[in-house]
Amino acid sequence: MFGRRRKRSEDVVENVDRLDDVTSEELPEGEESAPDTADAGRVRLEPGPRPDGPWDASEVREPAEGRVDLGGLFVPGVEGMELRVEVAGDAIVAATVVLRDSAIQLQAFAAPKREGIWSEVREEIAGGITQQGGVVDEVEGPLGWELRAQVPVALPDGTNGVQLVRFVGCDGPRWFLRGVISGQGAVQPQTAGLLEQIFRDTVVVRGESPMAPRDPIVLKLPDDAQMVAEGLQQEEQGSRFAGGVDRLQRGPEITEVR
């Protein structure tokens, strides 16, 4: 079943500064960028090993086996889940897996050839949420270093509240995969084992086309998908890393994926 639904206000993380302009263009093989004065003290580390995933397309013999083909991502299928795609403008750029009262949004980005960006992105996410008046803790969780945040949101009745969110990430070969866990999986992280496994078992298809670091890897609907429009929202502006659905609009949904 497919449809477009309006976002609920409690799902939205607002007013985080854009991060798009803080990176340089990807350089040809063999060239290195000159260090920026502000970045002179930052240690640039290569992506770490990923013995348990997430996987690059080159590392998996049959990426479509047991997964939903979204073009730039192959997302594991789990019985009873909903798979929603999120759109920015005309492009599908994220997928959200909903399992009962928890969800994880998956979004992949281009990254530099020789360095991971998750450490840097965590700092930027934390800074943006703190500026909003939120609270962020950096902890080492089942998926490595992550952020556990209390993010200010506007509730449907007009009052202010907080949403608990977990930001997880993984650096791969020329790509970065970000996950945003919400719902019960963020309130009680010990219950999020299946969502964490979905993150680990996701396959990223970076492709060979030139892309600037942090450009989103565009997704597509499955070939047999049929979409029924239920209403549209205007694209919101915000950080492409910081808030899950802050600049995206909910798109088609797939339910009962087995």
C-alpha cells in the first residue's frame, strides 16, 4: 500500500543550520586538499572496518536477496514493517522503516575517498540541536558512537515538548550512511535491536558518477510500486544530516514487507 501522508509535528526537528556549505568538492584520485585554518587541528581518519555492515554494493553478491531495491539503498525486508520514502523536491532521498512503535530513517550521502565524516557530522548535529535548546549525549552504542538527543518540538496542541532521537552513522567507501532512530527504540534503546540490525544489513550503492561530499544518494521506488497521492507538503529547509525528516516530506509507503 502506498500513499502520501502529512508529517506530524512531533516528527519534525526544526531550525538547524544547514551543513551543506562546510565541505569541499571531492578531488580527483591522487590529489589532496589544503587544510582549512579552522580544520587544521582536526584529525582526518579513514573509514573504519565494517565487519558486520552496513555494506557496500561491491561487498554483497546478491544485494536484492531479502532486501527492497530502492536504487541507492537496498533495505532489509522484515515481516510486518512499513517502508516509507521521504522526498526533497522531486527526488527521493531517504527511506524510513517503521516497526510497531519504533522507526529508523536511512539516508546515504557521498563522502570523500580517504576520510570518514561521521565524527565531524556528530559535532555539527550536536551543535545544531544545542542551539535549539535541546540536550545531546554522545555515547558508544551497539552501532558505534552515536548521539542520543532530546530535541525541542512543537506539539499538536501548540505547546512545546521534546522528542527523543538517536543519530547513528557509518562511514563506507566514498559514502556515509546515517540512521535516525525514533519512537520506543530511542526512548528505550535496548528495544531497538531489530532496527539496529536493519541498519547493519543495509547495502549502499554509491555508483561511479562524480558527486560532491555530502550530496544525498538519490533513491527510487521499487519497480512494482504503485503510488496513491494523499496530499503534498512543501519542502522545508534544514540540515540534511541533523533531523531525520526536517527537510523531507513523506512519500509512498510499502507495508507488510516480508
